[in-house]
Amino acid sequence: MARRATAWFRLLLRFAVDAIVAQRGRSLLTILGMAIGTASVVGVVSIGLLGREYVVGLIEGVGSNLVFAYGTGRGVNPEEIDFDDVPAFVAAVPGIQAIAPVLRTSELVPIKGETQQVAILGVTPAYEQVRNMVVESGRFFSEREDAQGAKVCVLSEDLAIELFGSTYPPDASLRLFGLRFRIVGVFREGVESAAAVQKSEAAGLAALIPFATFRNLSDLRYVDVVYIQSATPQAVPGVVRGVTDIITARHREISNFKIESLDQYLVLAQRVSRAVTLGLIAISAVSLLVGGIGIMNIMLVTVTERTSDIGIRLALGAGQRAIMVQFLLEAAILSLVGGVLGVILGAGVPFYVGWLYGVAVPVSGLSVTVAFTVSVAVGLFFGFYPARKAASMNIVDALGYA
Amino acid sequence: MTGAPEPVIELSAIRKTYTKDAAIVHALRGIDLTIKAGEFTAIMGRSGSGKSTLLHIIGLLDAEYQGSYRFNGTPVEDRSPDALAQRRNRDIGFVFQSFHLLPQLTILENAALPALYAGDRSADECREVARERLREMGLLARLDHKPMELSNGQRQRAAIARALVNAPRLLLADEPTGALDSKTADEILEIMLELHRGGATLIMVTHDREVAEVAERTIHILDGQTSNGMV
Ligand SMILES: Nc1ncnc2c1ncn2[C@@H]1O[C@H](COP(=O)(O)OP(=O)(O)O)[C@@H](O)[C@H]1O
Ligand SMILES: [Mg+2]
């Protein structure tokens, strides 16, 4: 029984394919319409995913489990985050993996005959890892140098280029706080996108010196910002709460500070990009719909043209069901082939562009599956009416049709 | 099959009305007709008298009529379109005046079509049977030709092969020689008569008195009614 049904189906499939091949020009145009519809759906989803990946990548590059606390009342309100808050965070808040307080000032430094403002940041060695810094040449300063208050510094790439061009000479030094600081390395920010998400204190002309050295040489009491890396992204909200509680407890209520994490931006970015992608899918689905209407149109013309063919088949004892299935298969094949071409096109173009620009382009497996399913469904849906028209023809009239 | 043969076709009070642009044509006005297995019945009558209409109803091609029709003892009116299609496919072979071959298929594919739609033999077996029928019709050298490439006589023989491929008990022919020259017409008629001699129930619409002479029964149709008298 099953074998018989299979043979029956294969017979109708053959008739359907024969008819498509016999009208190849028209079939190709119909397929093209479907292909464009499917390609736009797949392409749009790829673009949406790419946008999402870009934004998420920016945020994750900076660190999605990074929490930062900073004062907002510098110079006006003395009640800011101070040195002693930092050990308190580590002691009282669970889930903190690393912490990097930053002291900050600036100095005018003579560069190529003119003076320029250079940011001086006092940081602990943990800063390198927490802030995702890449040491371009030389090295970062060590825990020991920090503990000893050593007069060493690491320059931002911009500053190094301003001072020395491409490479800096060995044993070069820089005058800061009226003292000679030995230059031990050059850094750049590991993720260039950091500045896009949040203004970086280490951007532009900057020199990093050990935290302890900074404390010894400056009477600055308040930290500019404290970077806190939570152990896991899940721990971020707990860390934010804990740090907030401690600052509130240790300072007067008028204290001005802000605690932020990139976590919240991540969720927001994902939500926005999902909404945008869905919107784009809805728009491109219209072209899929147009493709489907194209199929219905062609199938209606085909049914009319093949009236006598249908009449003969019915007269010879092809059931209405056989005629119906044959025409549904024709519509489904046209839209499936269109769907396959569309997926190749819709996925291939982003892949090619990605390959050209060296970007990994995401092609959603889901969107490919959905595009296939939807294109076949479109074919069946829009093929139904013409197929039923073919199957329910009056046989005698169809035979007499010239 | 001893004793009286079974009635294959039992028509009673069959009426058929066409409505075309508010004009009503009474194509059949109450036909009563019983045809037994193995009979050769000729249907004669002027053009427009309703012969084709009657044959279409007998052949289960037209289910829109009034009256009652029992085919092989079963009322036709109760059957679904697909059930009627199956009876057309297995029990009835049609031969039309204008052949009605599918132009895009070869003669072999055309002849195999009813067997393929029947679905109880493999495609190879269907083609084998079709080949055999075409061989009997003298078309063995033409199997892979399209109908366009054949003469009218060859086309009609291919159509007969197709009608026979499922070995139906009933053969219906609507002016099968209408489009043929007289020599070819005689060949086709001889084939039809040979089939009848082989045991087939045959109903043929014809204008040829000589054919009617050969037939066991001749039914005259006049304005949609049977007239049992002469002429
Ligand atoms: N599809 C149709 N629509 C309207 N009238 C029709 C149709 N088919 C046949 N007729 C009319 O029915 C009558 C019988 O036709 P038909 O059975 O073809 O006659 P015959 O085969 O004896 O020449 C004729 O008057 C014809 O004009
Ligand atoms: Mg006629």
C-alpha cells in the first residue's frame, strides 16, 4: 500500500517536473520571483544578526562583566570614592574577581617644541587585564614596582608616537611630577570599540604609572573610577548592589557617584536588534508574498493553457486528486527551487562580502530553515487555488476546449 | 457467463439540459436504454441530436444529468468524482473523433497513461503492456514518435491502443472515423469490430449505415430522444 502510494506520488512528480521543464522560460521567471523573496528574508536576517553581533561584540570587548564606579562631583563635592573604599569592596562584596582603581590627573608635557596636555593615570597592575589593555612593546609594570612606588611608566600608543615616532629608544624617560619616569612599555586598548561604548580615560595622550607612586607624589584623595570585574556575568547585578551599599554606608548621603555595568547595555542592544530584525523580516516577507502571488498567477495561466491536457487526463481516469497533487507539486517545486536559490543568494552574498572584508558573517540556520519551509508553504498555499481549479474542471468542456 | 448476459448499462429517463446565455438546450429528453455485456450498439442520428451527450454520460465523463444510471449494476449518482475516475480508468475505453492524444508525450507514453494512473503496475510493466497494444495496432516502429509525427490513421490506432491498455470491458467510440479518409476509416472500423468479436461491449456513434448493419442494435436519436422506428 505504501509502495503503491509512493509510485503514484513519483508518477505525479514526474508529470509535474515534465511540465515545468516544458515551460522552462516561464518557470525560471517564477523561480526568480521566489528566489528574490527568499533571498531578502535570509539576507535581512543576516544583516540583523551582523548588527547585533557588532554591538554585542563592542560590549563584550569592553567586558560584559565589568562594573565601574565613578564619582560625579569632582572638585565640588569631596565625598567621593576614596582609596579606602577599594579594599572594602573586595572584603564585603562576593563575586569580585579583580579590581582596578584609577587615579587621574594631567600635566602639560613638552612635545616637539610645544606643550600638550597628557593624562597621568595611577593604576594597579590589574588594570592591564581588567581594562583589556594590549602591551604593544616593552611590558606593563609589575606588582613589585607598584608596591615600591617605582618611577616607571607605560605610554599610550598615541603618546609614544607623538614623542618618538614609531619606536621609542631604550632607557627613554618622561618627566612627570617634576621627576624622571623610566618608560617600560607602550600599550593600546585591546578593543578599539571601547571608546564607542564609553569614554576611555586612557584614550589619546596618556601615561600609566603605578598606583602607589601616584599616591606618593600627589595629594589627590579620590579615585577617578574603579573598575570591578565580576567573576561571572550572572554575578554583575549582585556586585552592583554590594558596591552601591558600601559606598552609601561609608559616605554621607550627599555623596555623588555612579555605578554602571555594560550588562544593561547588552540586554538593551539585544532587544533593539531583535526588534529591528523582526521589522526587516516583516518587510522582506512582503516580497515573499509577491513571489507567491507570482506563482499563483503563473499557475492560473498554466491551468487555462493546459485545459485540454487536463481534460484528457481526467477522461483517462486520473482522479481529481491526481490532477490536484500534480499541480500542487508543480507550484511547490517552483517555489522550493526558488527558495533554494534564494537561500544560496541570501546567504552567499553576505558570506562573500564578509570574506572580502574578513568579517565572520553569521547566517542564521533558523532563517534558512524558515525560508525553505515558508517558500514551500507559499507554493502550496498559492498553488492550491489553481490546482483545485484544474482538478474540478468539467471534463467534457475541457476536452472540447481548443 | 452462461444464460442471459448481465446488463452493463441501464439508463432510465435520462435528461440533460444545457443553459447557455439564458438559452436552454434540451440535449437529452428522457432516454431509456439497457445495454448488455458483449453487445455492439450503434448510435445514429443527425448532428446536434444528442449522441455525444449521451455517450459522455454513459462513459461517466458527465455526471450532471437528471434520471438514473446504473453502471455494472451500481447507481452512478452515489459515486464520488474519484470513484467515477477509477471506473473510467479500469472499465471503460474511449475512442474520440479527434484522438485526444497528449501532444508532448510519445505514442508509447500516451498509450501507457491509463495504466500509469491505475497505479497497480510498475512504470516498466505499464510501458510493456502499452508496447504490446501498440504492436497489435501495427505501431511498433512508431513508439517514440510524438502524435504530431503520425498520420491521422496512426493517431487513431494509438488512441485505440491507449483505450485497451487496462483491458476494459466497455469500449465507447464517438465517430472514431470522422476525421479519417475512407480507406483508413475502414481499417479502424475493422479493428473495432475485431475487438467486439473478442468479447468487448462496444457502443459506437456513427453515420455509416454499413457499420450500423453490422451492429447488433442501432439506436436512433432524434432531438434528444430515442426513436425506435426506421430513419
Ligand atoms: N457545452 C454545451 N453547451 C451548450 N450546448 C451544448 C453543449 N454541448 C452540446 N450542446 C448542445 O446540445 C445538443 C446536443 O449536442 P451533441 O450531444 O454534441 O450532439 P451530437 O453529438 O449528436 O452532434 C446540441 O444542440 C448542442 O448544441
Ligand atoms: Mg457529437
